[in-house]
Amino acid sequence: MKSYLPVRVESHRFATRDIIGGDAALDFVNTVTGRDQSPRDWIDTYNRLLEWAVFVHLLPESILRALAKKAQAEPRAAALALARAKVLREALFELVTRIISRSAPPKRALALLHRYWISGIRAHELRFDDGRVFVNLRNDALDFDLIASLIAYRMVEQVLSLPTERLHICQGSNCSWVFIDSSKAGRRRWCDMAVCGNAAKSRRFQQRLRQRRSGRR
Ligand SMILES: [Zn+2]
């Protein structure tokens, strides 16, 4: 993967069209878009990370508000946590794309995921209520790294437990979004047909048109 491409950090307002991964862990990976051509990072601040987390319902708003307050009081610690979350994000992209290409992920990516996954587990508690056991996020798990930990937890519990052929990368250009293909046939090629699918179709159409024109000459 062309990880040497310079990444432009942008402020971005998240919308429903940005959430196509099938799980928040993959949607987090997709907060860098266009990794294959001109990568843009949509998480410019820790507050943006919190905004995104609320948007994908990763954690309750009460915890978000508490984290936002904490970030205001400790901006440097929040910025460092954001930098750490981005390191995890790149490790997850590498992990997922290696799985898609049926090759072994780097050991350091697995080690990092393992570390955050464990803290994700620690952020939960088991509670017995109404005849059954619930897995709940602890109320006192207030930590700047909580978002990264929950993403790792989701990645292990929800994404890596799926059959590997269900993990796909968009074949559109300047996209590289990853997603869970839950279609019946399992042949989904695009993050969104209306975006990358149509762009590819019109590119192919233009190509054919050019070929036909040059054939006439
Ligand atoms: Zn795409």
C-alpha cells in the first residue's frame, strides 16, 4: 500500500454517506479517504474524533460530554490520545487490507490491536439484570483512549469474527474505503454505487468513447 503519500488533514462534518463500513471499526479506518491517490484525514482534532464517535453511536453522549470537558481542561493529553488513535487507525487499515489480499498482517499491527482490545474489554462490565447478563460500558471508564479501545474491541469482536471473504476494499479510484459486504451474493465492489460505482462506470464509458474515436481515425 502506498503509505508514503502525503496526508492532508481536513476539517470535516460527518454525514450518513461517510458511514458505509458496516461496523464503526471500519468506518474509523475510512476517516482517511483516498489512501490510494490523495489521502485526506477527516479527523483534525480530538473533538472531531468525539463528534465522529457520537455520529456512529460508538459511545453514549453522556460519556462524550464528559470527555469533551476533560479535553478542554487537558488539550495536550487529548491531542496525544488523538495521535495514538491515528497510529491504531493505520495499523487497522494495514491489517484489514492484508486480510483482504490473503496475506499475513504485520506483527506490530496485531500487537497494537491486542493492546487496545484488552483495554476495550476492561472498559466494560458484566451486569446481571432481568434474568440475563448484559455487557455494558462502565460509567467510570473515562479515558482519552477510550474511543481507540472501543474501536479495537469492535474490530476483534465484530469484524475479525466474520468470514474473511466478507471484507472488501472499494475498487473506486481515490477511495480505498473498506467495508463488510453483507450482500447475498458477496460481490459488492464499491463503497457506494452512487459514488465510486458510477464514477467507474462513466470512466469506462469515456474510455470506450475515446477508443472508438481513435479507431475511426
Ligand atoms: Zn469508494
